[in-house]
Amino acid sequence: MSGPAEIFSSFNEFLSQDQEIREEIRNAVKTLEQTAREILAVLQRVHQSSGIKEVPNLCKKSRELFETVRTQYSELSTKFPADQYYRFNDHWRFVTQRLACLSALTIYLESEKFITREEMAEIMGVKVERGEGIYLDLEDYLMGQLNLASELSRLAVNSVTAGDYGRPSRIAAFVAELDSGFRLLNLKNDSLRKRFDALKYDMKKVEEVVYDLSIRGLKPQSETEKQEET
């Protein structure tokens, strides 16, 4: 019969191995976070007065950095046993949500389109389905979309400063569609629900920009409005 010394010795070995794995994961996540900061720095330039004109170049640079992200996620996936994924995935959840937002922002700036979960996973270099390695959890995808709304509400304000008076209306329509989509969901997750509650403030901020442009006579007419006048 094993005594306390033998039992606790085996525990110590397990804890040491666990600590080594976590340390390797933390180091891998740090490099991923650094690249995320670089992408953020690139895309934040869109908020500068000349940033709107630089959108194609900024998106190109973002795409190049996402290639590094793909490699880093691949490296991260080698740092832990595949069957222990859920013991460690909280280590990279925050950076994954940040990268989800940045990938969504890149796609929006390129085409003003809504990014699908599959497209986001492809850009980031992760899987869509669980059990295939590091994958894009639905919660992380949705959080990325909600954080995108905050970036777009800020862009709506700064695009006016840059003289782009048509963009706020398009952003308002996009955020409204995003809000409609989220209202179809029965959100049980506390962090998602709280973040969704903040979406209405992002919408209000954009709507105020559009209203201000309208009363100042700076809002461009839509094609429908032009046709109604003729």
C-alpha cells in the first residue's frame, strides 16, 4: 500500500509537468499577442485624417500580418496534449477574441461586408469544428463581431473629420443589421449578453453622427432619394 510520500510525489510530478506546459503556452501566446498588437496598430491608422485614403494598403498589411498569426496558432497547437484542450484554452481566449475583431474589421474595410465564421477562421488559421486543433469558438466569433461595432462607431465619427460624409450612413446600416442578427439569439453567456447590451450605445453613437450630417446638409443622398426627386 502506497504511503503519503509516494502519493504526493506523483502529484508533484503531475504539477511540474502541468506548469511546464502552461509556461510554454504562455510564451507562445505572448508572440501571438504581439502580432495582434501590430495588426491593431496598422488598422488604427484608419482613424487618422488621411487613414480613409490608405484603406487598401492598411488591409494589405493586415493580411500579411495575419499570415504570421496563422503560423503562430499552428505553433501554439503543439504546446499541449490534444486531449487536454479545454484545460488550457483560456490562455488564448482573449487574444483570439481580439484577432476575431481585427479580422472582421479587415474584411469590413475591404468590402463593407459581414464576415462569416468560416472566413474568420480561415484568416486566423484556426479550425471551425472542435476536435481538429485550435478552433474558433462561437462565443469568440460573436464577441469579435460585437467589438467590431465599437470600432465602426469610432470610424463613423472620424470619417466625418476626414471628409467622408457617406460612410457613417453605411456604417449605421451595417451596425443595425448586426443588431438585428444578435436579437435572434438567446444569449445565455454573461459576457456576451453584457457586451450585446453595449451594442445599443454603439448604434446610438453612429445614428447621432448621421443625424448631425443630415441637419447640416452634409449627408449624401441615396440613389432612392435621388430618384424620388426626379
